[in-house]
Amino acid sequence: MKKYSKGIILGLFCCVLSTTKAQSFADKQDNFSRVKLAKQKSEREIKKLFKDSGMQGVRYIYWRAFKMEMKLELWASDSSSSTYKRIKTYPICKGSGDLGPKRKFGDLQVPEGLYYISRYNPTSNYHLSMKVSYPNESDVILGDKDNPGNEIFIHGACASVGCLPMTDETIDEIYWVTVMSQSYQGSMVKIPIDIFPCKFTDSNWAFLKRRYKRKSLLDFWKNIEGGYSFFEKTKIPPGYWVDQQGSYHFLYPQNYHINDKNH
């Protein structure tokens, strides 16, 4: 057997390390055929959107969904501590249930509250999908104790049972821009998505009070309006904590809850 000096073996080992590059989150997602195609279709437009908005690239993003308006807003910043700019608004192509939070399995409701993207599914039955972190701390307290439901996604195929459905073309762009941000920030970071019944304007509040008489529902909306107003005033996504009654309390910085190891 041929003998090699320790120096040669160490050199060969270093050579292997230098030619082996760890895959980024985006690289790993790009191994899936649907994601690869989504990237090919949308990356150029995404980069243009961010450049035209004065961004250095796809770094920090924040999603806001409005059920009554059937809109999903993309906001972004070059820094986690800087103000965010609106990049684009996407149509939600189909609704489910009524205004109001999701409280149990099978109620067909789209959740309302503050969440984050908890999982990516590049082989979804609905083209591409991203899981919303329902039920959160508030939902666990206020929802059905036996089965509050789960499996809430932003997905393609324009079909909905309590989810946020998009057309396949739209989810291609939404999915890939989120992957780009996730890859920049790291796979352990939780990208926020907040879901509201509507924009809390004076006219919409008048409608809500006229249409929905249940005090507990109006109180819930008044509570989550705090997160909506926090962002409207600061253009920084809100952090929060939840008390024993399930109420949100909003605070800065925005990553207070999403980086909490106990979250």
C-alpha cells in the first residue's frame, strides 16, 4: 500500500473542503422542478421590483393579508431595524368563510392575527405552498381546546378551504421572493405574515360594527388593530406577546416573538 505523508493528506483534505460549498436555502429549494421553474419565471421581475423601490436586494420582507379586500401586500427593507416599503400587492383569488378568526377545525375560516411562515412545500398538491404558523399563542387560548385546526397555507391552484389561495403564476412569484429572503436571512429566521379582516379605516370600522354585533368579535378586532396601527405609524412590523386571556400586546422590535426560542 502506498504511503502518504501527513502533509499530503492534509492538503488533499483542504482541497476537498475548498471545492465543497454548502448549499443555501435557495439552492436547496432550486433542486425541486416547480421551484426551479418559478425562479426562472419570476426572479428577473422580482429583482426589478426591488431595484425600482430603491432596495439593495431581497433581504427582509413582511407580508400583510386583508381578507375583505382580498389582497396580500409585500413589504421589504434592507435592514431588520429600518422602515419598510411596499413593494407589490397581490390579489387573493378566492375567499373562504367569513370575516373573523379561525377557532376550530373545519370552520372554513381564514385565520386572523400575527403569524410567520413555518414551512415550505415545493411539491404541494396546490402547486407551491407556504405554511402559516396557525395556531399561534392567542389561537391556542381562544380556539377550540381539542382541535383548533392547522394546515393553513398560502398556495396556488386558486382553491381554498381556510387558506390564502393564489393563481399558480402568482404563487410562483410569492414563493420565490420569500425563498430569496429566507435564504438571505438564514433558514432558522421566521418571516412574518399578519392577517387582518380588513384595513382598519373609519369606513371599514363602521361596516364591521353595523354588520357584526358580537362584542367578543369586535373586541378581538380592536385588539389586533393594535398590530395594524403599529405598522401604519412606524412602517416596522410589530413584535408582540400574548397574555393569559389570549390578547396581543404589541411592541418593538418586530423580531421579539419570532426569535423567541419558546415561540
